[in-house]
Amino acid sequence: MDIDTARGAAADWVRREGRRYEGYRGAYFSGSTVTLGPGAALPVGTDVDIMLVTDKPVGGLKPGKFEHRGVLLEVTQLCWDRIRPAPSVLANYHLAGG
């Protein structure tokens, strides 16, 4: 599978399910697939990481890993306060790459 198809499946999940999370603000790709260019092959066994941004602190279980349209997704809920202002997110190596 190519990265474009995998990202399309991830975007579909965000449109269908991610937007239902309380306080939904948006979502972005994170992790190892961010550096893959258009048309690149998605390495076998690789998940597509999605950061689901909400305006509420994270409560309960994170959505975690699951399959959607043949793609393994890993969704992590992230509170809006953790990614603003920009200098604070850029100082956090877990978040800066995304």
C-alpha cells in the first residue's frame, strides 16, 4: 500500500469518527510516516500515527491502535493546551516532529 492511500484512510477515520470526540479541534499526522513522500510505499507492519487535538484534557483510555479501511492507525488524543504556544511544542521532541 502507498502512503497516499494510508493517509486517505486516516483522514476518512478523522472525518467519520475523530470529529465526534468532545472538544474536537483538529488532527495531524505524527510519527515515522510523516517523512514519507507522495507515492512512497508504506512499510509492512507500520501504523499511521494520528494526533487528535481536543480542547479538553485527555480523560479515560486513548483510542490506541486499530484497523480502518485496511490501514493500521494509532490515534492519540492530545489537549490543545499542549501544542500552544509554538515554542512549547517545539521544545517537546515527542510533539515537534508532527
